[in-house]
Amino acid sequence: ALITMRQLLDHAAEHGYGVPAFNVNNLEQMRAIMEAADQTDSPVIVQASAGARKYAGAPFLRHLILAAIEEFPHIPVVMHQDHGTSPAVCQRSIQLGFSSVMMDGSLGEDGKTPTTYEYNVDVTRRTVEMAHACGVSVEGELGCLGSLETGTAGEEDGIGAEGVLSHDQMLTDPDEAADFVKKTQVDALAIAIGTSHGAYKFSRPPTGDILAIDRIKAIHERIPTTHLVMHGSSSVPQDWLAIINEFGGEIAETYGVPVEEIQEGIKYGVRKVNIDTDLRLASTGAIRRFMGQNKSEFDPRKYLAVATKAMKEICVARYEAFNAAGQA
Ligand code: G3H
Ligand code: 13P
Ligand code: NA
Ligand code: ZN
């Protein structure tokens, strides 16, 4: 059944678990997420980015998610729009039938320029008013994702301009978070703690100076009833990196957010954990390996099936690790 993010995260808070929110762009990702949820009896958040809408087309994405709900009627599913860049973008998603939207006012309409606090409050508050009138949940974001190692605003390729973000912009301030939630009435708040999107998050296994899990605790103490969201939370599995590189890929040494650190966050109010890159790495590794080992195969269903299986294994592991398993 289709449910709102607020319904699911209230349940998650009551029962002390976190929900992985997986990005979806195609049938294989959708199947992997749902089969894993079915196997582990987990509730689901699937999210579509602007890039996903551009790739698949909004109607295909919408019907992919509706098909998932039809095939797995016993699994609660939140249909979430990831990183909306304006109230108008969120409005269109609400019209399409999304049960939850993210208004990311930490960045401007270009999706990359940091904004003022007043701008963020204004666009988020207006989105909440509109969405709540339609029974739709809203996630806001305060603070900019980015690398505390380099000051790089989170570019997916790891080669963004260095030093454009200050240390302060990349760590959400607990007092500001309290003011933001009060003024906007968001259902969930994405916070910045040193993670960034994509595979190139950390040049070494992260320690507290570059991955500020302590900041989550400080924010949670200040706003204990607000559901917190971690973006850029792929763990970047070293075994998949090795397989990609063994079968002709070239991915440089890099590290993600360890699952144990996410589990620590879940103890302190993190309820939604955004994961895209891990499924990309797993499917790429599985396809590269299959192609390398089956040189005469040309039926796409063969290599897409191994990609689906690899993604499903990641989904199962995250549902279990975040204690969402058994909560559907
Ligand atoms: O926000 C980041 C997600 O990984 C979505 O990425 O914009 O390439 O679809 P995308
Ligand atoms: P990753 O790139 O770490 O998977 O993060 C995804 C995300 O935050 C989507 O909003
Ligand atoms: Na989101
Ligand atoms: Zn994100």
C-alpha cells in the first residue's frame, strides 16, 4: 500500500529503526528493492530524483512504483521525490501522486549553489503548506552536503571545486535546526555531517573529524521528536570496487559511510538513510563480471538478472542492519 513518509518514520521512531531510501530509475532497481523488502518483511521508501525523471520519464517512474505496490500489496511503500529544487517541482510531483517530497532549499534552483537561511526557510515553509494540504509529507535540508576533507561541494565525480564550502556550511547547527523545524514544520530534516553524494566521499576510512556522527547526537538532543535524514549514505563496498576493477573498470581508491556509523546515527534519531551509489556499484560490478565471464551471451535479461540479484543483496543487508526487517 502507498503510505506517507510521516506515517512510516513515526513508526520507525516508535520502534527504533531506520529505513533505507533507495533511488529508483528502472525496472531492475525497483524489483531488487521490492524483492528484498518482501524477503525481509521491510517497509519501503523509493525515491526518484530529477535525473531519474529525465532518464525514465515521470509517467514510467510513477507506474513502476504503482506496479510495485500492485505486485507487493502487503508491503508499505513511500513514493518520495528526492531533492526537489523548488516548490513548483514539488507541486508537480504531488500532482503525479507522490506521497512525499523533498524540498532541498539548501541549494538554489540550479541544484548546486548554496542559499541563504532565509531563502531555505521560505521555500520549505511554502512547500510544507501546499503538501500538507494534499496529505503529502515533506523532507527539508539544512546544511550543505560536502567533504570536510577538501571543502568540496558534493560532486558525484569527486572533482568538484575545492574550498567552495566552509566547514560551518557543511555541518548543520543544532540551534538553527530547531528554528528551521519550528518555522517550516517539515516532517523530516536532512542534515549535513560530512557526507557527500556519489562514490568519492572519503579518501580514507572515515574518522570523527571527517564524518561527524557526534553532530547527529547534538541535533537529536536539541530536536528529539524530529525525524533526521542522512544523505550520501552509501557505504561504497570494497568487495564490489575490487570486482569492478578486476573486470576492466577503473575506480580509484575511495571509502563510504560504514554501516556501523549509520547504526550509531539510528540510535540518535536518524530514520531515513539515502542510498543510491551502492546499488550502482553492485549492478556495475555484477554486469562487468558477467560480461567478462560470458563472452558469447547477448540476452540483456541474463546480465540484468545478475545486476538485480547483486542490488537485492545490498538491499537485504541494509534492511537488516537498520532493523527495518520485520517491520512491514
Ligand atoms: O541525489 C543524488 C542521488 O544519488 C540521485 O542521483 O541525480 O544522478 O539521479 P541522480
Ligand atoms: P549516495 O550517493 O551515497 O548513495 O547518496 C544518495 C542520496 O543521498 C540520494 O539523495
Ligand atoms: Na530525499
Ligand atoms: Zn541526497
